Amino acid sequence: MEARAERALPAVVAAFAPGASIAAASRLGRGHINDTFLVELAGTGASGRLVLQRLNRWVFPDPVAVMANVERVLDHLHRKLADLDSADRARRVLTLVRTAAGAGFARDAGGEVWRATRFIGEAHPCTGAGGPAEAGRAAAAFGEFLRLLGDYDGPPLVETIPGFHDTRRRVAALREAVARDAAGRAAGCRPEIDLALARDGLASVLPALREAGLVRERVTHNDTKLDNVLLDDASGAALAVLDLDTVMPGLVLADFGDMVRTGASSGREDDPDPARQEVDPALFEALVRGFVAGIGEELSPPEVEHLAAAGRVITYETGIRFLTDHLDGDAYFSVHRDGHNLDRARAQFARLASLERRDAELRRVAAQAARDARVIP
Ligand code: GN1
Ligand code: MG
């Protein structure tokens, strides 16, 4: 599988940059889903570096619809940022490279869908190493991303993964995976299964708000882990938001929740040591202040009230997704060692426990930050 992606590179490069040759190619990024490469071009008529990504067809059964969404979203963002000079804009938003035939994607000999974007150099994905200041800048970038898409008026975006943040459905999938026990692993993770099922009330928090008309769907990113924000090497300023595969209608709270999951503690996503998953209120505060500054008036009082809850919901949801995949034999997320998905699930549950312990404090922090920004009275 891995080798096949590499073998397809020359033909894919030929589709996007006819006449160019590959001076260097390497794998890029730490995503769990797609295969991503950085390719340096050489030869006549082409230069520069491209990011080539093969979409995971198992995760995205309709990759053409994914690419239609991505094109529409990038068109909108480029239009919104039209005032920036083109060099600036090229660092603030991804730029899709078209094939010689004008298409937004290419297919390799096996029918797999590939896309190309211009590589943004002298920049790195947010790692969290920069503490609250960096977390705040990343959250502001996601907030601004939502604000810029607040008046998206192109063709409706397709729901590329139905029910992506439908936590109740995720719980149902966990129950089914436990019953199937396809990989024979259920006996080895009974405490995690029990913990997950005991908290299934969390799955109803966001749907209840929506059903009560307190929050509405809009275009959201849906995969707002902090490393999906690119930072400038020299200044640390947030540049562009990456990974637009799941940009589709969703809830602002789900987006903020994933920032809390990935940015409110300093532990890695797969570190099962609960001590390192402890939430740092200063990080949480930076996320709220950055996000509020970025999204501006588009945040409503009920959303402010549920910022901390959203962190618990998405941390829980991601934990049960990892646990489900562990039980299914690691079919969805790529893993790098035995038990990797179980470690990831344990890490999410440790974060969740910390978020629960500090909930009252986090809610106060969120309310104060929103008052300071005059989002709520
Ligand atoms: C996946 O694409 P990547 O690896 O950044 C997943 C997210 C999870 C994340 C957990 C399409 O994101 O939903 O939150 O892993 N993306 C998809 O790290 O399922
Ligand atoms: Mg992704």
C-alpha cells in the first residue's frame, strides 16, 4: 500500500506539472488518513515544491466530492483575501495546483485521487511547543477561517463523511464494535469500554443545543487539531489553515472542542500517561481568547457558555473513535505500533477526566474572556 503511493508519484507529477522531473520527494506530515508527499520539481517549465496528497478512499468514499468542496472553499477564501498582495496571500491560504487539463485533481493508474497544493516554505505545523501564545495564535487562525467562511455563498458543500461529528452515532458504532469484537481485543480493554459507555450522555450535549435552536449549522472545518495550522518559522505568526477534507456544514462548538482536545494540555495525542494529559487552564484561556478574537461577532452567547463542554464532547468522541478502531483491528486510523489506537483512546480519556475535574474553572475562564472581548455582556 505504502510503496504503491510512492510508485505513482512520477505519473502524478506529470499530470500536475508536465515536463517536470522529480528532484526530491519525501513523506510529509503526521496525518492519520491520507498519504502526503513533498515533491521538489526540476526541469523545463516547472520549478518549486508541491505537496501531493493521495486521498484515502476508504475514509472518503467519494474523493471527487471532497475535491469539489476543497475547490469551492479555497475559491471563497482566495476571494476574501483578494486585498492581500499575491505573495502574502500564497502564505495565508492554500493554493490548489491544477492539472494540465484544468482539473483540480488527478487519478493514478489504480484510480486513486491525488491533489496538489503549493508548498508553503519557511513554515511548520503548530506543535504546541510555543505555549499559550502559540496556542492562541492557532486558535485565532481557526476562528478567522470560520469568520471568512461565514458568508460562504457557493454551491452547497457535500457532507463528505456523513455524521462525522454525530457523537451518538459514534457511540452506537462503539457498541457494535464491542459486540463484533472482530480483532478479539474487547477482553483486553474492558475498563476503557466501560468508561466510554458510562459517559454516553456527553453524546447528546451538542444535539440538544441544536434541537433547542440555540446553535446552528454553518460551514466549519471539522478537523481543527492545532497541527492543522501552519506557523511562520521566523515570527511564529499563524499563516494558513490546512487539511480541508472535512470542511462542510457543522457546529462551531465542534471546531472549538477539537482545539481544546489538542491544545489545552501539553501531552501528545498518543501519550497514555495521565499526568501529561492534565489540562492547563492558561492554554485553555489562550485558546478561548484567540478563537474569540478570530471569529469575532459570529460567536453566540449559548456557544460561549458551552466552549468548555465542547472540549469534553470532542475529546470523548475522539476517544471512542480510537477505541472503536482498536476493537475493529485498526482499520481506519493508521497506527505505528501494537495497541497504538488503545493508547490514543486512553490519552483522550485521561484528558477528558482532567477537563471534567476543571470544568467549573474553565467555564469561568471562557465567560471572562468573552466578556473582555464584548461577545457577551
Ligand atoms: C484524523 O487527517 P488527520 O489525521 O489530521 C481524523 C480526525 C481526527 C484525527 C485525530 C477524516 O485527522 O477526525 O480527529 O485524525 N480525520 C478523519 O488525530 O477522520
Ligand atoms: Mg484530516
